[in-house]
Amino acid sequence: MSQDSPDTRPSATPASRVRVRYADTDQMGVTYYANYLVWFEVGRTDWLRHHGWSYREMERDGIRLPVIEAFCRYLAPALYDDELEVHTRATLVTPARVRLDYEIRVSASGTTAATGYTTHAALGTSGKPCRLPDRVRLVMQPAPPGALTGARRGARQPGSTAVRP
């Protein structure tokens, strides 16, 4: 694969890296819970860019992907100055919806700090639901189960018991 063309294999996306800033923590030096959703957005934005489509291009093309559902399970604290890895993968793609799953790990220990997902509706510029372009659906094809980097065989994945309407 050339360096100019994006790698479209969903499981091949590199992890996004963020560092817990002092402003991200509470008085005890533990990450404030809402910041995990911000880091999901970092992972999602990097995931899209890695697969050849940025939010800016998407919006220029008349597609919006607002979050219609978000879930986060907190498993271990992320502390001030920890470097974190945000692993992102697509797990559901329909003509007008996308779900991305996330795993946030503390880089130094490999400990999973949080898992979760976001579900997005595709909207046109009018604000009404629309179909995702074929090229986008192809890029967002769900990764196979366990495709988050380093996922253990048999390990429960984020949202694995969620009921889909």
C-alpha cells in the first residue's frame, strides 16, 4: 500500500494518543468522567481522517454525524499526566447510522481505563436523515470482533450486550 493512500482496513487504525492535563482532573488528580467522551471524539476524528475522510470534508459534502447515543464504562482511573491510547473501531454501519466503539488504555501499564461507544445518525444539511455515501459506508465497514488492538480472546467488548432496535 502506498503512503499516499489511506489504509481502509478498520482494524489497522493506529491508536490516538492524549495526555491527561491538570485541567482534565478533579481535586484528587483523577480524570473527570466527561473527558472520556471528549477523548472518544479525538479517537473518532483520527479514525475518520486515517480512513480518508475528515469531519471538515464530510461537512463540506453535506453530511453531519451528530451523536444520538453515548455510553462509557469506567474501569480504572486515568490520572494526571498519564498518556492514554484511544483505540477506535466501527462496529455497526447502516445506510443512515454508524456506531463506533472505543477502548481507552493507560499507555504505561496497558490498563484499560474505559470502554464505550457512540452512535451517530447521518443528517443532510437540512437536518433530516440521509443515506451515507457509498464510499463512506465502505470505509466504515465494521471491524471483526476483537479488532481493537490487543483485545483478548473472549474478552467482552464495549457494548457487546447492547440491544439494537
